[in-house]
Amino acid sequence: MPPESLSFVAGVRPGASVLAPARHEPQLLQGGRESSGRGPRARVRVRRDVLFWLGCAGFALSLALVTTLTPHRIWGACAAVGYAVAAELARRAPRAWSGRSAVAALLGAVVVPLALMVAAGAAQAEVHVVERSGGLLLHSGSPYLPHPAGVDDYNPYLPGMALFGIPHALFGGTPLADARVWFCAAFLGAMLVAARGSGRHFLGRGGTWGTAHGAPRASAVLFLAAFPAVALPLAVGGVDLPVIGLMCLGLALAGRGGSGTAAGLAMGAAAALKWTAWPLLPVGLVLLAVTAGRRAGRAGRGGRRAGGGVGRGAGRPRRSARLRRARGALPAR
């Protein structure tokens, strides 16, 4: 076969030099990352925290568009902006679930709408019922109207709920006297104490929460308060949140052991606010009994180990004396 035919089969023109295949060097993007080489169709990964905040923004915006309740419309508009800002901050953050995004979400979903509604006097009917019951408790000694004529005159809560309306009865329309402010304070305070010393991981790998020791436990409560299912009642005045916070606090204290006094006070306070907390009481008693049994078992095992150590220490001189006598009985070499 002539050389020209070999060149044709090899894919090289006659008289041209054979070149090695070109190597495609990976292109570096901004930040030192290598491109995948797939061009504009390269797959873009969106972090879960960004998707989470975008989903929250979509929910808030949808609620603002479809609801006919003024407090919920105010919350939806403010929260949609707050969650959108949180998503952008999360996208720019070096690690997932950054605290800055949670703070932005909390400001937009709780602080700003609550301030606007307090200034405008917009609230759910439950807030007015609680504030009226606080005034009745101070003036008549009972938080209930003797002869309720309408639905808004009826107070479905237990007497403990009227305590949240006492600041409004004492200081009138002062913003800090609004019952919703004290709802928020009771819920967040109870959840912070409940998260203290639990030693649990609040988020998986790659997050910034870590364990519940130190500041990360506050971050967990921060993310919880910024979640729409919690932020909405915090802003519009949900009376269930203080009850839920005290219930979680009672269970957390009961699970840690101790005398059970603090757990009993927390569960009793929740039961004094609303009857929906009553099923918690038998659960809390069982949890207290279980933790007391575990504590007694650990104390018994510790006592047995300490007793065994003392017994072994007391038996050593006797063995040493027997060994010395045995050695003295042996003939000297």
C-alpha cells in the first residue's frame, strides 16, 4: 500500500504533519471553581436553605393575595419581602442556614408586621377577647362576662390566659402593652429555656447550627420563630403559642430529671391557659417517673461500683500479708 493511502486512512492529508489530539484545559470560573465543560446547559445546584426561604416567600405572597382578613394580608405582604431577602442572603452566604438569613426572615415575618398591626390596631378577635378578660379580672375578679350576648363576648379560655391582657388594662394602648407582645415573649422564652442543655443536633451536616450548647440553640429557636406556621400566629396574635411553648418546656424539664418541680410548674401553667394542654399532664407524669427510675438505677450502679472498689482495696493488705508469710516459709537459696 502506498504511503499516500496510509496517510488517507489515518485521516491526514498527504504531506501534512501528524498532530497529537488537542487537550481541552478546564476553564476556571470566578472563585477558583472549574467549569463542567457543558456550556450553558450545565446543571446549577440550588441549596436547600435557598429553596426553603423561596417556598416561604411563595406561601406568604399567596396568602396575601387570597385572604380577606386584614391582619393576614398585612402579614403576607411583609413576610413575602422578608423571606425573599432571606433567600438572597442565604444564596450569598458561604455556608447553608446562615443566621443572617434567619434574622432577615424574622424581621420580615414577625417584627415588621407585628409593629404595623399594633400601630394600626389590626388584630384577630382572640387578642381583643384576652385584653378584655384582663380588664375584667382586675375590676371584677373574674375574666368572664356574666351575660355574654354575642360571639365576641364569650371567653373560651381558662383564667390564666387573662394574665396576658393585664398590661393592656393597666397601660391602655401602649405598644408594649399589646397582648401579642406578651404572647411572643412567653413562647420565645419558654422555647429558649427548653432548648438549653439538650445537647441535640438541630441540623445535619453542612449547616451552621451544630449542637445545642451555646449560641446554636438560640439559632434553632430563631429558625423556628421565622417558620411561617409559627411566624403567622406570632404576628397576628395566636393564643396557642404560649400554651405550646410551656408544654414543650414542661416536657424538656421532665426529660432532664431533677426534682420535677420546675416541670410541674411549666405544665401547670400551660394547663391554666387552655384546656388543650390537659392531655400533657399524664404524659409529663410518666416521663418524670421514667427519668426518676433511670436516675435511681444510675445511682445504684455507682454505689455498687464504689463498694466493689472499697472491697478490692481492703482485700489487698490481706493478700499481701499471706504472700509475705508464704515467702518467709520458703527456704533461702
